[in-house]
Amino acid sequence: MKQRQTKRPLVLAAVMLAMFMGAIEATIVATAMPDIVADLGGFSLYSWVFSAYLLMNAATVLIYGKLSDIFGRRPVLFTGIIVFLIGSVLCGLAGSMEQMIIFRFIQGIGAGAVMPVATTIVGDIYKKEERAKVQGYLASVWGISAVSGPAFGGLLVEYVSWRWVFWINVPIGIISIFMLLFFLHEKIEKKKPDIDYIGTFLFLAGISSLMYLLVEQVETTYTVLLLIVGVLSVVFFTIHERRTQSPMVPFHLWKVRPILIANLVSLTTGIMLIGISTFLPTYVQGVMGENATVAGFTLTAMSIGWPIASSLSGRLLNSIGYRTTTLIGGGALLAGGLMFTVMNPDFGPWWAAASSFVTGVGMGLTSTAFIVSIQNSVGWHERGAATASNMFMRNIGNTIGAALLGGVLNSRLAAYLAEREGAEGLTINSVNELLGEQTDMSESTRLILSEGLISSLHAVYLVVFFFAAVSFALLLFLKKGE
């Protein structure tokens, strides 16, 4: 029987739909959260609506990458999309914040498959010389979702219900599944699957425990126990993976210099990314005194720079090479980080937007180059795991960054208020009033909080710049021709 041919443009469209579904989830849910809290209550659990999704996404991404190398891309991606859609439907039906968090866990389990496997499919069906351009198309999905997510989410919340923010995923996911079913045809060698169950269990136990501690950052009676479980699981996982015949994480891939550097830089840029996207709106609203729409615009500038640079990256890879392309990207990250460190309120939101845009250019140039380089460095049977490892490192960077930079902000602000004359009675939570529309706040109090926020956010941006410098230094270790 003749092998049916894969229809590449239609498969690319299906993959972009699946990625759009996962990418838009963050921005569209953030827009709906005030209404979700107003309806369900539980403001103290606010951050866990995001953290639950992030935890399971990061914890499962490597597992899906390995499974796609065993069973093929299509069945694994189908499973991920279906689990994601089940979680989406349940989130829309949630009757309490606790239920919402549980259903977001389910959503995150499905999302762990969507991004790495969808990206790997493109690496499979396009030749080496074509991958750079096509990966640029995939990167544009992030830009489109970031721009359209807040607006689309706002319209759904205002005119229909916040529950449709989750239910809108269902038709998108179903269309993607059917397109992949009819147009993607894989040649998979029939062999007995050798799944690393012990490694999978140890990895999930270790990464979930450690990431929970990073996200929560609250000392409880379980803190020491979770730390012990996390560290021991990671240690035993590493030992086991080096001995097993079919490891979930092929550590030998990390010996390939371009893959090692790409993964380390993805970790550092993940920290940068979460630092800018989390704290820039706070600076624009709390320090510059602009509204939420203007604050959103400054972040959207990054989402515009990223896909433009990703598309450009594809052309540069073929003309000037991988090392030069990534160094230009690293230079843009340095420039963007420096612009954030010198930013002050008098510069206005345009400076914040320009800093964001330049950083987005750096992200676009490097991330696309990394994926292309990684997929060119390995064969089909390791491409899923290799691609997933890069996305995993960025997810870990996001989580570490959220914890690290949040700690920097809070500690610097607390120290400032403790030392500042006239700040008696003010706490970190007093900033809530500065960000809100409080009209009864005295001018002196407003000035103290604003100055404290400037000082604290400056410290955050110094750390962001430090990681930009680390990223650039790592890229210097790449050799010509790699």
C-alpha cells in the first residue's frame, strides 16, 4: 500500500492553530482574572491559577518529547490537545477557585505536549534549509497571541462570560486535530516501546516538588520534606538516566556544544522574559501613572519585535550563519536590558515600549536560531526530546525568574520602607493602593511609595541586565561553523 503524502502547508497551519491555542492561554486568562475572582472569590489563590498551569506544563514537557520519539508525533500531540481541551471545558465549569486550580493543573498537563511536539513536527517535515524560515512563522504565533489575547479576552468577558475564555479553545483544538489526522502521515518504525517509567516518576516527583517551593515561597511544615524529596528525586533521576538503556532525558545530547549553549541561554532568557512581562506593567502604572491600556502597549511592543526578528532570523541563519545571528540577538538582549536599567519615570511609556521591543528582537533572533540548530544536530529519534529540552529550560527559567525577581522586589521595597523617614505604617501591600485608583492617599505617601517602587524595580532590572550579560557571554562560546 502506497504511503500517503503529508500536505505540508496544511500541517503547518494545523500546528500553528495548536500553538496559538496554547500561547494565547496566558494573556487571555490574565485579562479575565478580575472577573473570575469577582465571581468565584478566593483572591489569596490568585497566583495559583497561573502557577498550576506553569508547574504541570514544565513538569511534563520533557516526558512528551521522549514519548513522541517512541510513538510518533501525531498520537502524542493528539493526547496533549485532548487533555488540554478537557481541562479547558472543566475550567469554564469551575464553581470555586479551588476547582479552577485543579482544572488548570489538567490544562497544564495537556499543554506540556502542544508546544514541543508541534515544533518538532515542523522540524520533521521540512528540510534543513527550510526550517529556519518556517520556525519564524511559528514564532509569529506568539506575537499574534500576545497582541490579540488581551483584546479578545476583554471582549469575551464584557459581552459573553469569562467562562468562554476557556471554552473558545475547544473549536480551535478540534480543527487542529482533524487537520493533523487527515494531512500528517508519519513513517514510524514498528518496535517494542521501551518507556523509562522509573525515570518518569523520579523526574515528576523531583521537578514538581522543587517548582512548588519556588512558586509558593512560603515556609510550612512540609517545606523541608518537599526540599528533601525534590533533591533526592533529582539525584536518583540523574543516576538512573545514566544507566538505563532508554533514558527519558538523553544526557549525551547536552555534550553537543550548540545544544548545551542553546539550553543554558534559554534558561537565562526565560528569567529575563518573566521579569519584564511581570514587572513592566507595574512600573508603567505605579511609577509613570499610566493606565492599564498603556501598560499593555509597552508589553505588546515586545510581542511585535519577537516575531519580526524570528522571521528575520531564518534569513540570517542561511546568509551569515548561526553564531553571528545569535550574537546579534545576544547584543539586542544586552541593549534592551541596559535600556531598562537606565529607565526613569520622565522618559515616559515610549521608552518602556522601546526597551521592550529591543528585548523582543533579541528573544526572536536567539530562540528561532536555537530551535533550528537543535533540530539540525540530531536525528528523528531524538528530535522530540532535544526540542523539548530547550522549551523545558525556558519554562524553568520562567519559574526561577518569577521567584527570584519577586524576592528581589519585595526585599528591596521592604528595606526602603524601613529606612525611609515618614514611611511608618506602610508595607509592601500598600503598593496595592498606589496601583489602584485611591483618591484619599496623601501626596507624601504617594511619593514615598512611588520612590520605593522605582528603587525596587530598578534592582529587578539590574538583575535582568545581569542575565542578559550572562546570555551574551555564553553565546561567545559558540564556534564558527556550529
